[in-house]
Amino acid sequence: MTNAIPETRHHLSGSCLCGQVKYSIEAEVRDFYYCHCSQCRKISGSNCAANILVKRVDVAWTGDKHLRRYDVPGRSFTKVFCTHCGSGLPFLNFNGDTLIIPAGSLDVPAPLNPREHIFWADKADWDTTQPLLPTSDGFPTQT
Ligand SMILES: [Zn+2]
Ligand SMILES: [Zn+2]
């Protein structure tokens, strides 16, 4: 018999593109949104970052020697990536209380659907997203 995981905790696992880095966590999911701000565009190389936020938890890594972290000086923008293939991977936020998981790194179904588009007012002029979800021109409307 396996130990039951409380309902609010989800098993999430994922990997980078080259497969040298893998992760696995049991975590309490807090939020999931698309961020269209200019920093997230740089970090993702795309129109937005799709991030799942979970309560801080230990990550079981494979190949974490390939991880590198970049923090924008003095700002709450971070990218953790595989030094071999460049894929974005989970990282602790600036305050250290939330693990941020780039949704594209998941190898399992997401534990919830994205809730909204944030920093919608800052989106790129070429971003043709027709939002089916609520939009916020700044930070998430609830956390
Ligand atoms: Zn890789
Ligand atoms: Zn952003």
C-alpha cells in the first residue's frame, strides 16, 4: 500500500529537450498563468511564459549538474536552464517561497488549467492571442 498524497498535492515531473535533466516533485499547486511581460518574452523566447506556481518544495533532480541559474540583478526575473540544450526548468522565485515551473517542461498532464493572461497590456505588437481566459494588465488578480 502506498502512502496517500493529500488531495492538494500533485505529482509533477518533467525534463529538458536533450533529456539530461529531469525533475520530480510532490507539490501544492498555487497558480498557473501566462505572462506576456517583456522580461518573460525574453526568458521564453516566445509571446509569453506559461508558468505553474507551486509552494516551495524539494525537487528530486537527475542531471542537475547541467543546471545554470540567471537572476536579473535586483529584479524578480530568473531563468534556470539546461546548459546543454537551453531548455527552461523549475526554479525558486526571488522570495524563495514559490517554485516556478515552466509548463512546457512538464512530461505529465498539468494539474490545472491556466487561470489568466497577466501583463496583457505589455504584450508584443505581434502577439495575436485571442484570449479565452481573463486578462490582467498587471500582476495576477489573485494568488
Ligand atoms: Zn538539456
Ligand atoms: Zn512576466
